Amino acid sequence: MQKVKDFKWKKNINVNELVNGLGNVGFQSIELKKAVDTVIRMKKNGAKIFLTFTSNMVTSGLRGFFAQLIKLGIPDIIVTTVGGLEEDIMKAHGEKFFVGDFSPDDIELHEKGINRIGNLQIRNESYMKFEDTVGSMLKEIYKKEKRWAVSDMLREFGLMLNDEDSILFQAAKNNVPIFCPSITDGSMGFQLYMFQENNNDFIVDVVKDFANILFSVSQDDKKGLISLGGSISKHHAVLAGLLNGGMDYAIYMTTASHTSGSMSGATTKEAKSWGKVKDDSDVVTVIGDVTINFPLMMCSALEQLSDEGILKE
């Protein structure tokens, strides 16, 4: 039986040593260490890895880290929500987001044209510039084709960007498909609607992309999932796993409670009742803020994978 050990600081401690030390402390730190070990097993055993996240994580400073992970060859498939893709394009064109606090005068922010996401802030001007940018992008892809599956359209968008810290750019460059089942749930959706009003033969095929995500893996593949938060992105990934024999590995990170009955709060244990993950799968659920836990988990795993020569150069 594992023993509880006291954690102590030492000079020049690295992330791997930190997480390993926390792995004997107790509570969620134990689960964090298990998650690191699961990531490493996914990569060593050649699993196809889904990475899912919600848009607020791209609002934060995790955006460049997601792009770096794509470049390093960690995820094979990405599923996300449209807000994060909008903000990825904004940041790729130089838009800046700002840190505020969780209890501002929101009426005053509204009067100043500032939108709040937790303690982060985005100016209305950023969305206005985004609308012009996407309008130009849509004109370019319309010249090539009139009908697009969502993931194919997003790949074209990525090829139009030139930012190493862009998720869309790195995904296009490294042939990692990005699926966004909720492509109309935001400013992007309104721009698609307006463009289609002016070009009625332009079609974005969400159903075709549903087939694409289901066939992105097979029954024979080893399948892994790193799911950050919940929402439609998490559900589409686990559904692809369900219809292809279940996930062999799964890591959920969330702040939601399983007692709500929500997709965000659903644990890897609950997923076994659906067949979304296999009965004998290697799974762990880490409760806590993704902006803290995910960088700790991945940096620890990356250090070990790099030492063993497994990372893509």
C-alpha cells in the first residue's frame, strides 16, 4: 500500500520532481501524478490521442501551450468549441486579451465595450476585426470549393495563418484534424450565416464532419483521451470512442461535480457504464482548475517523454 510522504521544497526543483513529490501527498495531487503516468503510457503504447477543450482555455494563456503540444506530436485529434477558434484567429492577428478580476463593475465594462470571461477581458474591437478577417477567409475558401466539412474548412483557415503559437496553424501544418461540432455557436456562426445569405450555394457540412470524427479512429486502434472541461467537445470524443470499442486511456480534468449529472462533471468511472471507456481502461479524473493542473501534468510528462526520446522533434 502506498504511504503518505511529506512534500519538501528543494533548490532548483524541476516540474517532474515537483509532481512526483506531490504524488505522495494525498487528495487530488495523487490523481495528478496518475494522470502524468497515463499520458506517458498513451504515448509509449501508440494510442491515438484526442485532446478536447472548451473555448475559455484559449482565452487564457494556454493557447500557445496547446499549439506547442501539437508541434511536439502529443494530440492526434482535437475537438473544441468555436469560441476558442475565434480567439485563436484573433490572437494570430495580434489582438491582445487582458487580465482583470472576478468582481469588476460589469455594467461599466459593458459601457466601455469590454467583455469579461472570468477574470479575463476582451475588447469589442477584437471581435469587430475578427469579423473582417473571417469574411476575407471565407471569400478565399469559396473560390476553391462551395461545400466544406467543418474540419476541412478549419484546416484551410490554419493554412492562412502565420503564427507558431496558433492552434489552427500548428494543426494544419502537422496534419492534426480539428473538429468543432458547435461551429455556429458564436461570432463565427453569424459570419457563416451572413456569407451564406450572399452565396446560397455555400454549405458548411456539420453532418459530414460527424462522420469524419467517428472514422478518425477504428476498433483496432489504441485510443486515448485528454479531456479538459466538458461540453460538446468532450462528448463528441467519447462518442467516437464508444462507437469504436471504447477508450483505452482517458484523463478528465474538470471543476464540475459528478453529482450534477452533467457531461462536464461526468467521471471516467461513469463513462464505463456507457462503454465510452473500456472496462479495463487506464483512466483518471483530476478535479481542479485546468490552468493549473494541465500545465503541471503535461510539463512533467513532456520531461519524461523527452528524456526517453519519444517526443516529436
